[in-house]
Amino acid sequence: MKRIPYGICCLVLAAACGKSPAKQTTTPPEDTIAAAGKAKVWVTTGNQVKLLQPQKDIDITTGAASADAIINIDFAKKLQEVDGFGAALTGSSAYVINKLNSTQRQQLLQDLFDPQQGIGISYLRLTMGASDFSLADFTYDDLPAGQTDPGLTHFSIEKDKADVLPVLKAIKALAPDLQLMATPWSAPAWMKDNGKLAGGRLKAEWNAAYANYFVKYLQAMQQEGITINTITPQNEPLFEAKYPSMYMDAAMQAAFIKDHLGPALQKNKLGTGIIVYDHNWDHPEYPINILNDAQAKQYITGSAFHAYAGQVSAMTQVHAQHPDKGLYFTEISGGAWATDFASNLDWNMSNLFIGAMNNWSKITLLWNLALDSNSGPRNGGCQDCRGVVTITSGGNITRNVEYYAIGHLSKFVRPGAFRVTMTGSAIPGLESVAFLNKDNSKVLVVLNREESAKTFAVTDGTHQYTYSMEGRAVATFVW
């Protein structure tokens, strides 16, 4: 008789008895990975193959991170509150949007302002009167040469009723919580020492009247159902241009705010915030000097910056001196001088969105929301600027690189979110910023500046996920 090996015999007997053989048991390691939900991800690549495109959800797990490169986020340590992201609804932008037929216009506004169907722009900048992107020069109280209007009896926002207000009201219907900043390029010519809208300075004798000009503007907009959240006293106050502009150094601006504008807003019970400077990163001493004046500071909400000169770190310099006041990034334009999509995406994300947020900004705004295919209409100034979108005479719309750059934050980081602390060693080639929304959803934006793909893990100390990200790309993660 052939002998059956003992092990097989036991198996046979167990099967015959209807029993399974005993399984070997071991104690699992303490860091066993367990499923803990999903993270959603949207990607834009420099080669434009993916344009704010949703990708496959990522598994979130518990336990130790599985990649060498780790992004550590501490969602309990909140930094600045975010007010929003967007661009400027200039006179030119409103004009080209308003020329669209009702169906085209509604679709475009949905693409721009609806966070579900579009990119959810949440903050706009308005020009008080004409800028270099208006149909013509004007302020709200223009008079023939030699005449003055101390009581502002001729004040009127009638010119904004052609395009700006209709478009703005249509936007507010889609995005009722949209915040607004308003900025003048020039005081009325009769208030200035050169009698012109281009260049010159505000005469001291008209400081009180000019403060009342702001009050009348804010009240007129309220009557139209529009609340202006913030104002700046002057766009680019250190630059006198051939289009509407006005010089106003730091001492002049401080005096105007503390002696006239601040008290006028307070007297009229206007809760509009005053934001100083509104010019390039290369002169952080301008807002610091104003904020050092305690009488002026009491009326001031924060400082605003443009990116045509200097470095984004200037915003942190101001924050270090006056951490109780907000920082705001309010203008930069793309244009025909820089047409490479990948390079523009990289620069915008590094400096204006990830960069400005990591340097304490509460907002990031670009310049024209929309322009036509001839970079206009123009009113002097930039001849080859690019809007967030381009609208052709036939109504075709091109979403430019700026649309996707804004969208990577505006769609996901909603007003009232907080930037949160990120720790751990820097990962070469990667730049990132993280936020916690009011609904407790978490957002991480990552830029890969290198040509090659990068694999990294994201952890909050309890949960983690791993992702391999293409080169020259931006990704937004939401979980």
C-alpha cells in the first residue's frame, strides 16, 4: 500500500469532515495602511493636452507615507483668510462682453463665475472712471477747462451704465457673493495741478472734494445694488502716464487718507476698506511708511501690489512690519511679449497664485478679464496685452493661459478659506500651497517646474496619498 504523506492526509481528512485547515495567523504591523476616502485632482499641463482636466480619484490611506518626497500639511495652523481670485472688469472688458449675444454672454459668464460649471471667479477690480482700457477718457465729474465743481453737483456714473453696470449685474446674478475693489486712475482734471487726466498731481485744496468723490461713487453704486468692498486711493501712484494717471507719493497718500478719505467714509457710514499703494513689488517701503503713521493706519485695511517690477517676497516684508493688515495682489497682464503657454503657466503659478498666497496675499487679480482679438479696445497704454479670455468679432471665445491659472484656485479655494501651514523639507522642482475651506474641504495646489515627472506623498500626519505628476504641470487636489 502506498503511503500518503502526513500533510496531505490531514487535508483529506479535514475536507472529508467538512472543515477547512487552520490558517496561519500573524499580528499585522502597527502602520497597516487602510482606506480613508478619495482625493479628487484636476491637472493642466504645459503642452495643453490637459486643461484643468479632472483625473482619476486618488486613494487616501492611513499609515506611513510611501514616497520619499513628502508634502506635510498642518490644517490646524491657519494663516491668512482668502477673499478671492479674479481679474479687472475694465471698460474695455465690459464692452466686449456686452457685445456678445445673450446666449454667448450667459455661457461666457457661467464659464468665468460659476464654480461648478466654470472656474468660479470670486473677486473683480473695477476702474473708477477711465483707465488705459476704456472706450475714451472720462471721470465722473468732467468740466470744461477753467470750471470747477466744489460740491460735485455734476457727479454722475452714467458712463458706467452703458457696459460696466449691465455686465456687472449679470455677473452678480450668477455670483451674488462676488467681492469688488474699485480704483481710480485719475481725479477729475479740474482738481489737478496740470488740468489734465494724464499725469499731474491732486491739488491740496481739492483733497476734501476728492474724498467726497469716493463717497459719491460708493453711494451711487449702492443705489445700483452694487456693494464695493474695497477701494485704493490711486492706481500706480508712482507712474505718470500719457493716459489717465496721477502721481501720489506715500506722504501725500497718508495725508489724504487720515485727513480726508478715512474720515469721509466713516462719517457716511461706509464700511468700504481702504487699501494703500496699488503698485509694483519694488517699493514695499511705500505702504510701510503709510502704515507707520498711526493716524492713517486706523483707516487702512491693507496694501496692494502689482508685478511689473520687483519680487513677490516684498509682500512678506510688509507683513513682517504690519502683520495686522492685509496684503492684496491686484494686477499683472499677459501679452504678445510672452506667448509660450508652458512658460506663462509656470510663471503665473509660481509668482501670482502659489507665490502671492505664500507671501500673505488675500487675493490674486489679473488685469483685463476680456479683450478683443486686437488687444483692445485700447485707450493708450499697453498695445499688446492679453485678457483672461479673448473674444473675436464673431463671438468666438479663447480661454487663455490666465483662465486656467485662475481656475486652479478660484474653482476650489472659496472666499473665507484659510491658507494653512506646510512643513517639511522642500522638494526640488515642486512649489505648493494649501488651504482649508469653510466647509472643511482641503485644497492643495502643486506646480511641477521641471521637465520630468515627480512622485510625492501628501500627508496631514494621519492620512496620506501618493501622486505622480507630469513635468511642467499644475495640479489641484481636493479632499
